Amino acid sequence: MTVLTVLALIVAVVGNVLSRAVVLDAIALWPLAALAVPAALVALKGGKRAALLPLMILSWLLVTVGIHLSGVAGMPSSASAIRADLSGFESGRVAISVPSLTLSMGQGPFSVVPAPVGGAAGPPLVEQVAGSTAISLTVTDDPARSPWFRFGEYRLTLPQDVVWDVRVTVAGFDIDLSDVTLSGGRFQASSGRLLLGPPGGAVTVEVAGDVEVSVPRDVPVVAVGTTRVPDGWTVSESGATAPVGGEGWTIRAVAGSVRIVDR
């Protein structure tokens, strides 16, 4: 059982199911492994107690994986997370461009946290330019860091008391901005899912890739470019319009296959 667990962990790391940083977490939890030493002495006496050593090693490995997946603070794998207090800012622009990355995004205090998934991206790097009421954030990865810190996904959260202009260029995304106010945005990926909430006026977002855009059923939406839209929309040569009038979203499909669904 212990040998199979070790082989499974190796396959998971090599196959990018787990980040390589799980190895660093295992090293950080060496006191658990050290408990196997007295267990080995007991095992020398033979009998049923001989199974104690592999059981201790198995427990160490399973605890390591559990802590790694939970993102416990203080572990090597969680040391790359970036958090910031954006209190006092009224508007912001965030741009993330990591072509090898999968991105999940939602509402919350500002943070960029690597998920415990293996990949080619380094740990996040955030550059900021702040004014009195506005802030600009550029998120990239840091390939210069140790090769043990490689990730396949970031989780980014944005505070809802700031009006955001969001620019995303990644391999794939699952973005929920239904509780975040936008002033504009551009979302580009090979594939992705984007949830939008009520617009704060007339707001244009550009979308590129095989992307599904979900909008509330009771808000005005104009689709420009080649899109697939829900039944009941008015379709013309230039695009389509939702049956709700007024100022609202303009979703501009600039490339790929963009699908709009209502909810």
C-alpha cells in the first residue's frame, strides 16, 4: 500500500495533477517522517508490529497531500500567495497575462493564490501603480523562481467595493464577476466561462475564444460580432439584442466561438 501511494504521488506530480511544491511540503513535515524511526526500531521485533513502519510513512504522505490541497498557510506551497488591502480605492484595473495558465476568478479581498495543480507557470508576481483613488495591478508569473514552484492555475479574487476594468489573457478561465462592478474588460482564452452580473451603466466587454458568457435574464445586452444567443433575442447582421431595453452590457465577440446564455 505504501509503495503504491508513493508511485501514485510520483505519477501525480509528473502528470501535473499536483504541483511539484508538494515535495517541499513533504520535506517541511519531516517531523512526521521522523516518527517512523522509533517505529522502525519497534518493527525490528517482528510480528504484527512490523507493519507500523509503512503505516507511519503512509500517514506522513497522506497528511502531506491533504495539507497541500488545503493550502494551509505557512507551508512552502502556499508561500507564493499574494494578498493586498485595497481599502480606499474607488476604481481599479487588473491585467493578467500568463498564456500557460488556467484562471479562476471571483469576489473577495484582493488575492492571487496558486492552486495546488501542476503546470508550467511560475508563482504569481503583482506590480501595482496606485493613485489617490485608483489602482492598476499587473499580474504575471515569475519563472525565475525555483523550478519546484510551478503551477497550472491561479485563483484571483477582487473586492466588490472597487469598480474594475479587467483584462485577461490565459489558456482557460472560469470567472464569476456576478458580484463585481465592471467599467470594462477583455477576456481572451482558448476556452472559458464568464459570469456577469447587473451592469453599472453602459459597459463594453470584449471576448475572444471558445467562451460561454452568462448574463442575468433581466438586464439589457447587445451582442456584437459572431455569437450564439438565447432564444427570444433580436438578431441582425451586426449582432443581437436582448429583449430588455436600456443601457447595459455590450459584449463584443472579437474571435473564436462566443456563446451567450441567460440565467
